[in-house]
Amino acid sequence: MQDSTPIAVGIDVGGTKTHLRAEAGGNPGPGQSAVDDHMRMSVADHVRMSRGWRPHDPVSAAAWLAALIDEALPQGARPAAVAVGGHACETPRQCEEIRSALHTLLGVPCLVVGDAELLVPAAGLDKGVGLVAGTGSVAVGRLPGGDTVQVGGWGAVLGDEGGSAGLVREAARALWAAHDRGDPPDALAARLIAAFDVSEVPALGAALESATRPSAEWGRHAPSVFAAAEDGSTLARRVIAEGGRALASLVVRLAGRGVPVDDVVVAGSTVLVQPALYEAFTGALAEALPSARPRPLRVPPVEGAVALARSLR
């Protein structure tokens, strides 16, 4: 297969899971004969945990990716091009260092970008904004000259507003403020007290601070915030509304820096699963940037990585 039909490998390295997809055929590179898109053939579709992914150590990250490719592809198959969207790949320099190390290992064209950069090509677009709101939140786009601009993505302690961990943090802050005002506990208090297995609102502080992995450990309690809103909690509804506005503000920041924002491709395990958050986001976006069109991503982001890999050949 490899001698006659080059294999394009796309990898989406998420904060929790990694998805590798490899395809042969389709979108030929320069000098290759045309191949209809329907002739693309799946070579591998592999999902594993992202344990061991260390994007701030380029050599380690490249070795991890190379081992994943070797694990996922059929015996004897080698990639002709590899594109990676990596969680916590936060700067062009960091991405280039991983790309260079991976190219050294594989000897084929490689591209490494932040995972949010997979959304626009996954949606079949040439330009636009990719917005992710899962455990964390980040938005990315490109200037007309091609330079990447990323905003958000600062982690659960300092940012990630509108992501699941940020929503839980802000819900706790809202409860503490209500407690200080002397307000009686509402449904949000009951839900978070139960979720964190503590006895009262003041104890939530120690529960949050004891987390060794705040993003994951806080974020898994986000469903309690949405359940409290359904129970009628004004505080929970306010937290969700503010989270939606925070996500819209990421797009506004990109627009302010000159990024085209006509199309905003939205993905993430929080914003696309929770209608209240998505509606808060789209409402705030329509108010701030009426010309921006939100587009929920309906295919796995790894499709964007495969598209980028095919463009390298």
C-alpha cells in the first residue's frame, strides 16, 4: 500500500484522549494523479489515553507521537505525511520544536499546531476561528498573512472561563459571595456540596485547593452547575450566562487583533453538550459580533488533522 498510495496521518492529542486517523488516497499532492475523495481509504482509526503527553518537552513529545504512529499503523505501513493538533501546544515556537523533532524521527513532512487549529479544516473551511470549550477554553485563528493568534487557554486556576473547570471555579466563587452576603444556600450550593462531598459552602474552598489536577478534578463536577440551573438556581444560571459571554469575548479579542471571524467553528465536550452554555455563547456573540457565524463541529476534530496532513504531501 505504501509504495503506491501514500498514507496521511492526522493526530488530535486532547487533554484526556488522543485520536489518530490514517487514510490512503484523496487530495493528492503536487505531481500526483488526481484521486477522487470517495476513494480515500481508512488505514487506521485509533483512540488511546493521552497519558505521557508532555508538550513542553519537544523531544519527549515527538518520541511519544512516533511511538503512537508505530502502534496504530498496520505492520509495514509508514506515513507519507503527519499533522498533529496538540493539547497545550501554546506557541508557534513550541509547535515548531515538536515538529522539527518529529520530522527528525520520521523523515517525512510534519506539521504540529494547537488542537484548536484542527477545527476550521475539520469543518472544510480555509479560514475562520476555532473555539474549544471542553475542560478548558481557547480560541485560535489566523491573520490574513498566515500568522496564528491564540487567546485563552490559561488553565483552570487562572482562566479557562466557559470551560467546565472554569464554570465550577466561578460557581464556587458565586456561592462564597452569596454566603458572605448572608443569603440562604440554594440549589447550586446543594449540588456542589454533594459533588465535592463536603458538609457546607465554606468547605468548598479546601476541596478545590486540595485538587492535584485542578482542570480534570474541578471540571468533572460541571454537570452539577447545569443541573442546579435546571433546578432553578439563579446563581447557576448567572454563572452559565457569564461563561457564555466569556467564550464570546475570546472571539471578540481575535477580531480586535485582525483575525477574520466570519465563521466560528465550535467544539468541546462542554459547550456542545450543554445547550444552556451554547445558547449563552451564541447570544453574546450575536450581540458583540453580528456578522460572526457560529458553526458547531459535527465531525471529530481529527478530521482536521488528516486534512492538514494531506495538504503536506
